[in-house]
Amino acid sequence: MALNDIQLQEIKKAGNAFLEKCRPPEEIRHELDLAFRVEKQSVFIYEIRPAWHNPDERMEKPIAKTTYVQTERYWKVYWKRADMKWHGYMPVPVVKYINEFFDLVDEDEYGCFFG
């Protein structure tokens, strides 16, 4: 089941607030930037950088993911480990509201999202 319009507006509001707070200064965004996107039931936060083999090409590196569980009415939180697989974020495996997910990534208390 797709996210509804209200949920999409909440994601956009929380995501834009996160980006306003956490994006690098404008003068270096061509070298490193942050963004988020919605795919089905999930929200991804990712870095955007020039590709190492072709600086004109951009590559995206996902750093955090949350997936909405409609039946439980919460968001499951994931981080990408060195094995390049998504793992549940054990310090806080679920959050009730999408802004709590963006806050967790911003705080990154355990260095899981930004290292």
C-alpha cells in the first residue's frame, strides 16, 4: 500500500527541515551533498558525490532508510553496514513519526549513518 498524501507531506516537511539543517555549505555541494527520496513505503537519505572514476558523473550513496509498517503504524529504521546490506538500527529500531527518523540520522549518536 502506497503512502497517502498526508504522509507524503509530512515526509517532505521533515525531510526539507533535515536538509536545511544538515546539508553542507552551498559552495561545496558540487563535491558533497545530501538528499532524500520516497520509494513505495520507504524513505532513503543519501549522499551525492562525484564518481571517483569520472568526476562529471554523480553517484549516490544511501546512508539511512526507514520503511512504514502500515499495520503497526510505525517506521522501521535501517542503516547500511560495511557489508552493503540494510540492517535494523538496534539502538532505536522503530519510531512513530517520520520526523523522529530524520532526527535520529541528524544526531547519529552511534556513528552508524555518517560513520
